[in-house]
Amino acid sequence: MTTNTLLQEELSTTVFATALPKTQPHLDATPQDLFAAIEELKHKLNAVILAHYYQDPDIQDIADYLGDSLGLSQQAAKTNADVIVFAGVHFMAETAKILNPDKLVLLPDLNAGCSLADSCPPQEFKAFKQAHPDHIVISYINCSAEIKAMSDIICTSSNAVKIVNQIPKHQPIIFAPDRNLGRYVMEQTGRDLVLWQGSCIVHETFSEKKIVQLKIEHPEATIIAHPECEPSVLRHASYIGSTTALLKYCQASDDKEFIVATEPGIIHQMEKAEPNKRFIPAPAMNNCACNECPYMRLNTLEKLYLAMKHKAPEITLPEDIRIAALKPIERMLAMS
Ligand code: 13P
Ligand code: SF4
């Protein structure tokens, strides 16, 4: 019996990928076995694997496309695959489904949610919107389909400034759900946005004090940060951008050392692209690994394999919500 057959037998005992724990000591399959098995399924299903930079390195390595939230939605909008395997979090896979109602969209672990999306419950947001009847709503893509359905335009961290700049100056705007990105957009555009007070638990975990200490220990290092970080961290950054923008900045820069204030999954690509540069993850407040997104990291190579094998868990959503959520996403794609 080949290793691959053994692997399939062992893994097939688990029907639902969501039931798998993060580590599975009973499996002795190597990442290479799983890579081969996933490649085989990819051809069989005519599937494409889309992955975010915050995924585990082995998932990044097997992805057909790796990117930030904007890049991933652009890929989802143009793929010819029959099956989209989304190695990311729920709102990302949901966006892919909104764009592709006839395709099967799989998320390796349905519990891969997002604290930022959770910080904006639809009923409360509906009341907030009603309290500002003259405002249009621009929502960060990190929100549920219900919130997207209540929005006029969606944006991501890489196009938020560009999109707000395209709105006539007299038009009042609600920006949801991330208050940190919203504040950053206000600074960059000079616009007065009404902010929903949501935030990301990962990007709010960075400690200004520890970043300043790190900078003292590494005086040559350039601090770069994601706009979901708090202002106390952003004010120390020489460059602020989406994950893709941060990666490109490190590649273009002559600097040799960087302190990276975002989820450290992106460092895998930075090190691959620039093996002679040094990337130091910004530390969290406590001595914990809480700068790793606990939702993104629920996906594993094993769960990805099982999702493809069993064609589950699948993303579904009510058609009325999907249609309403599609419009603001299409506006974003056209304005990007
Ligand atoms: P980007 O993908 O736009 O860089 O955003 C990062 C993030 O937090 C995704 O959840
Ligand atoms: Fe959500 Fe933050 Fe994780 Fe991104 S890093 S998926 S915003 S919890």
C-alpha cells in the first residue's frame, strides 16, 4: 500500500473537516504526501486554491493564488474553476460565493471567522445606519454578507483611501466596521467619516512599548504596519499598507531589516522574496502568540485536503442577501 493510499484511508475516517483539531497526532502523513493528494484532487475537481498571507506557510506554498483581500476577490471574480477552495476566513470565502453563486466554495474550517466582522452585528448596524439617513455606507470587506448587503460600496485595506477619494466631498459617509482603518482613511483623505467602533483583536494586540524597545535594539530596522493597527502603533511606522503593499514595500526598499506590525504569516512570503533581509515580527502586549490570527490559523493542510475530498464544508447564503451584497462588491471592483 502506498503512503498516499494510507493517507487517504487515515484521513477519510473523519467526515467533517470542522471536527478536526489544529494538530492531529494520529496522522503520520508528511506535508509532501498531502501536497500530492491535494494536487490530485485539484485536477479531479477543477479546483483553484485561493489563500491569504495569514495562512500557515504550507498552505501558502500549495495555493494557486496568494494575496491580500482585494487580490483574492479579484481572483475569485475571474476564475474559471468549478470549485474554489478558500484558505482564509469566512468573510473572504463568502465574498467568493457572492461573486460565484454557481460554483462550489469550500472553507477548510467553518469556524474560521473574524473578530472584526463579529464586531458589527447586523441589527445594531441597521439602527446605526437609520440614525444617519443622509450618509452612504462604505464597508471594509472584513464584514458579514448581511453588512455588505446594507452597504453602498465595499473596500479593502489596499483601496479604502482611493475609494473614499472618489466620493464627492459634500457626501457624508459612514465607514464600517474597523475604526482603526477608518481613522487612517480620515487622516489620508481629510474627510470626516462617521466610524463604526469595530476592531481586529490581532492588530490591536501590538504593544507600542515593545515596538519602541525593538526599534532601540534594532536601530536600522524600518517599522511597517497594517492600517488595522491602533494609532499608537501606526505613528511609529515608516510605511502603512495592506499585506500585499507591505510585501511590495519590503521588496522595493534598500533597507535590510524590518519590524513587521501585522499578522506574522506574511513574513513567510517576505523571507521567500528577500532571503537576505531580516523580518522581525512586532510583539504582542503579553508574551503570547496572539499576533497570530486564531481564525486564519484554524485552517490546516489536513483540513484543506479533507474539504476537497468531501466537498465540505461549503459556503451557502440566502439569495436575497447575496444579490444585495453583490452590488457594493462590484462597485469596489470597478473603482479599484
Ligand atoms: P488585507 O488582506 O487587506 O491586507 O487585510 C488583512 C486582514 O486582516 C485580512 O483579514
Ligand atoms: Fe479578522 Fe483580524 Fe484575523 Fe484579519 S487578522 S481575519 S481582521 S481577526
